[in-house]
Amino acid sequence: MTDDIFSPSHAQARDAADPLRNFRDEFLIPRHAGQEQAYFCGNSLGLQPKGARAHVEEVLDKWANEAVEGHFTGQAQWMAYHELVREPLARLVGAQPHEVVAMNSLTANLHLMMISFYQPTIERTAILVEAGAFPSDRYAVESQLHFHGLPSKLTLIEVEPDLPGGIFSMECVARAIEANAKRLCMILWPGVQYRTGQAFDLAEIARLGHAAGAIVGFDLAHGVGNMPLSLHDAGADFAAWCHYKYLNAGPGAVAGCFVHERHATTTRPRLAGWWGNDASVRFRMGPDFQPTPGADGWQLSNPPILGLAPLRASLDQFDRATLPALRTRSIALTGYLEQLIDARLGDVIDIVTPRDPAQRGAQLSLRVKAGRDAGRALFEHLATQGIVGDWREPDVIRISPAPLYNTHADVLRFAQAARDWADGR
Ligand SMILES: Cc1ncc(COP(=O)(O)O)c(C=O)c1O
């Protein structure tokens, strides 16, 4: 392998030596001008695993051939379909199997969790989030406050980052929690912040939040399948996430939810539906709701089987690749991206995401030094070269090498295209 990190043979040699290199062949990679895209948008919508189609077709065939009987026959019977994903999901987020459930969509699950876990008292009404939270989270939190008749101006605490580029030091998070300890009811914090790519120490945030007497929930949209997670040990009260990003389960895929086992038989209020009723008595069709212990007790409806089917293919890949190995590859790919930017694009691009690999996942958030218009121009130039990242207002290009399918060659292609663009200006 040549030491010239800008040479194609360097990138190729690193890819060839990678134990996970064959996983790329399990994906359908969109093409651009006769070649595969360099697709860095797995933090928005992950690519389609080739195995997804067979799982979807299995459901369609079962429906065609068995109709209602499909609920009760075979290993993939629809009555227990969500059980097929329970254990792999639990492994992925570091939970006990009964602490996780695949259901609904992310924002819907955040609401279901907050209905139960945001229970303001006279002394404790405040919800603490990061300033610049993903809009859906902010809308959800604010609407929960309004739902309880509370003015969000007084009860929504939005912690401002203390470091350049919108990054938080842990001291800043700790100070905000401690300063509001007496009035805090709940903290909702991201596993990985969507705009900056910063990853947080969730165990520490849960510890600080609990010490302040608050409930602690996490939005893991950008964390799941990206970072190693240990939700049970971290002690989070709840968490919710989607499966269409690093989990590659398809647009609008059924989402995931975690409820810590200490709340398995909680008497907190919840929004109920028949699928949350204890499975052993569900079909007695009685009038009284007896929640299933654990996360399953928050289910409302029988799950959309077609929406769950691709997740089986995806989780099978995660089980085979294993998260620790994926994380090793992810650190290498993202580190290579950082190295190339520092070596050849330092005059053009600032990296917003923390430099410490422990404080980031796959994504690097990039800001073009010459400002927003130049950033947009680079983003559009990349698209004309088949290099797909995404743009987050006001001025961030997000590039996320996904370790299941991106390669060092993809990363090099990005860096070369960005350099060509800068040289041509
Ligand atoms: C951090 C975060 N929260 C919430 C959402 C909203 O997800 P959904 O539309 O699946 O509810 C997203 C979507 O990308 C997200 O990135």
C-alpha cells in the first residue's frame, strides 16, 4: 500500500484488506453516468439491501396464497411478526429483548413515550433539549407542553452549545441540567446530533438527569446502527429511533422504541390500543386494558407487516457483520475522510463534527469556508459527479460513509471532486 493517501491504490488496498468488504455486494447501489454513485446519504435514507425484496415478496405471496390465515401459519406468521426483529434489535441498542419493540414511526413513538414519561408536577414542568434540535422533536416536545396547558416559553429549556460549530462540551450539558435541577421534569437528548454529527455519552447524560430527578429519553435516529449503544446499562428511561437511516430498512420503515425494564409494569398513564394488551388475553376481546409488561405494552395497532419486512434483511446483516466490527470500519472510513480533508481541503472546508472519534459516528458535517453560497455550489457540483451527500440549512453538507457499503475509494472520490471544484473556482 502506498503512503500517498490521495492515490487510488492506497484506497483500494485499504478496501481489499477490510474484513467487511463483501457486504457492499449485498446492496443495490444507484448508478450515475454509468458508474455506481458514491452514496454518503445513509444518515438520511440507507441503501436497499438486496435481501429486502425477498422478505417483502414473502409477505405478498403469503397474503396472496393464504389471506387471513397468514396471521397464524409458518415461522413468519404475522401475529408474531414483530417478534422476528426483537432480539437483533435488542442486541443493536444494548437492551433486554422485552425492553424493545418495533412499531409506528419515530415521532409517533416520541409522543407515545412522552405521554407516559412527561408527567409534570407543580414543581417540575420543564423539558430540556438541545438548541437546534431536529424540528420534529422540537414540535413534539412543544406540543406535549401545550397538551398539558403549559407555556413553552417558560417550560422548554433549549441548551445553547458552548463550542464552535454548535458542539456541546459535557460540562455545558451538565451545567444546564444542574442549573435547572429543581424544575426539570424530562430531558430529551439526541444520541448523535443530526446537524453537527456530535455523539453524546448517553450514560453520563442519563446519570446527570436522574441525579437531578428528571426522566431521561433519547432520540437515536442518528445513533442506531451507527454507534455502539447500551441503553439498558446507560439507564435511559426511554428511547425512540427510526430504521430508514443506518438500518437500511427502507423509506418510512417501521420505527423502534425502548422502555427500560424498571418501567415494564409501570402504572403511568399511556395511550392504549389492543396490540399493547397482554397477548395471552388480547383475543378475549374484553373491555379492560391489561398492558403487556415491557415495551410491547405501548403498541397500539397490529404492525404494518410490509413495512417491517425489509428490517429483517437489515438486522440479519448487522448480526453477521456485528456492530463492533462495523464501528471499527466506520472509524477508519470517517477518519480517512477527515485525513483527506485536512491534507488537501483545509483551505476550503471546515469540519464541524468533533475530531474525537468517540464523539462522532459515521457522519462528518462540513462547512465551506467561503460561505453558504459556495457551500451550495460545492454540494451541487458533487451531485453532478454522482457523489451524494445531503444539505442541512443553513450551510452544512453532511457526508456519512456507512460502513456496510461505503469504501475508501468512495471517500477518495469525494475528496478529489471537492478539490477539483475548489481548483476550478
Ligand atoms: C433526529 C430526528 N428526529 C426525528 C426525525 C423524524 O422522523 P420521522 O419522520 O420518522 O418521525 C428525524 C428524521 O430524519 C430525525 O433525524
